[in-house]
Amino acid sequence: MTTRRKFLQLGTLASLAPVTKLFGYTPPPIVSKPVVISTWNFGVGANEEAWKILSNNGRALDAVEAGARVPEGDPKESSVGLGGLPDRDGRVTLDSCIMDEFANCGAVACLEHIVHPVSVARKVMEKTPHVFLVGEGALKFALDNGFKKEKLLTKESEKVWKEWLKTAQYKPVANIENHDTIGIVALDDKQNLSGACTTSGMAFKMQGRVGDSPIIGAALFVDNEIGAATSTGVGEEVIRIVGSHLVVELMRQGNTPQEACEKAVQRIVKNQPKKSKEIQVGFLALNKNGDYGAYALQKGFTYAVYSKEVPNKIFEAKSYY
Ligand code: SD4
């Protein structure tokens, strides 16, 4: 029979032991936090802003919003916010969403004239009983909440659009194309996850077209028990597989973030064997322990990581083709 004294000795042994299993005790996995990861090379600038918040004990939600605002406000980035390439009628329409550790979320789509749609999405999340506002309604809401109406079509973007009008052919080219969304996910010091996604969408799209970027579950999903995921690329293909939700559910089933991204990309290939050879889609995933992964259809999908171990570096994701 185990005496009380012997039992206490076992307890002390177990708590000191660095081994994986002792008397049925499994130590918690090592957690790397905080960490922020975001899509493409401009993720470095976004991570930089996000890290200021994360490294000061801040909330992941604030970090991803601050990060997403960096490319949104940069007129030289022609795929997000100010200076984004327009639709085929010359209108710059923006899509964005945000999600926090409590599964609160907000989104806007087809929003014109506002430089920071991610912040409007956050206001939708925090100030309305709804999740998603679009078009005129989203603009009215933004203006009512103090956002300024601005001209988003820059001289440069207008020039590119006018050039495109000469042939008016809609044919996205993988990586250099008319797309480059920022998706950003973070784990904060309190081990809470959040994410955001923001874009001007596919350049020269049809008027009214909405991609995956503002759709919770498609381009962004956060489950604070499991992990967070985000996507970039041809949104139609991501919507068809509810990509980011799929990645998070694959992690729930025991896959690493890397395996989950790979399986989501394989699902696209299975659905669209021919088309998948010509387009780009990339996924990023981050789990509750700060482990992350990335995978894309084509070569060339880059992402940026900022943690204590990896001080804001760009990596190229592995790809299916
Ligand atoms: C869209 N997914 O509108 C966006 C575009 C994008 O990298 O991600 N670009 O379909």
C-alpha cells in the first residue's frame, strides 16, 4: 500500500523529472511565445509593428490589427489598402476581417474610400451585433465611426489599370500577379491567439466581387484552444474548401501546423487538378504552442516570422508544385 509519505515522494520526483513520462505524467509541451507570422515579404513591416505590442505583454488582437495597418497605409503596396489596384471599372474595393481569442469576429467587404478596413472590421466586431458589413453599409458605418473618406486610387495604380484596359484580359499570374494579401496571426504572452486579413483583392476583378479575405473560415480562422490560420492567393479556391477553418480543424485532429497547411493545399489540388497548376494559394498556420507552418501550391510564397528565437525573418514556404 502506498503510504502518504511515499506518495509525496513520488509527487516530488514527478515534478522534478525532465523525462516525457513518469507515472503517467506528461509534461506540458514547450511553448514559444509571443510569436507573430504574416504573409509575403511585407509581413516584415507588419510583424515589426505587431512585435512592439507583443513584446510589451500586449494582446494578440491589438498586435495583428497594428500589423495589418502597415501595408494598408503604404501607397506603394498595390494589393492592400491605399494604392491597391482597382477592379475593372477603376474602383478600389477593400476586403478585411479580424478574429480574437473569444471567437469574436468582424468583417467588411467591398469597402471603398477607407484606408484601414481592418480597423473598420474590428469596430464591426466590437460595436455592432453583426459580423459582416458590405459596400455602402460598411462605408456608412465607417464614416459614422470617425473614419475619413479618402481617394485610394493612386496615380501609379491608375496607370497600371489604364494599361490593363488596353487588353482587359483577366489572367492572374502566380506570385507577381494581381494579388498579395496580408494575413497575420499571433500568439501573445498570455498564450492567446488572434488574426487579421486585409486586401484590395484580385486586381481587375468584376465589380462587386468578394474574395476569401474577409470571410471568416476562408482566409482567417482562430480557435484559441487549437490555433489560427490564414491564406493568400486566388480566393475562390480558398472559399471552396473553407481553407483556414479546414487548417485549424486539421490541427485539432493532431496534425502539426505544417501538415495541416499541406493537407489543405492537397484538397485544392484534388478539387481542381488542372487549374491548381496555374494559380497560387498559400496557407500559414500557428498553433497554441507557437509552432507554425506554411505551404503553397506554387513556389514563391514567402512569409515572415517574428519570435524571440527568430527575429523577423523571411522564409519561403514549401510548395506542392
Ligand atoms: C482575393 N485572396 O481577393 C485575395 C487575394 C490575395 O494574395 O490573397 N492575394 O482572392
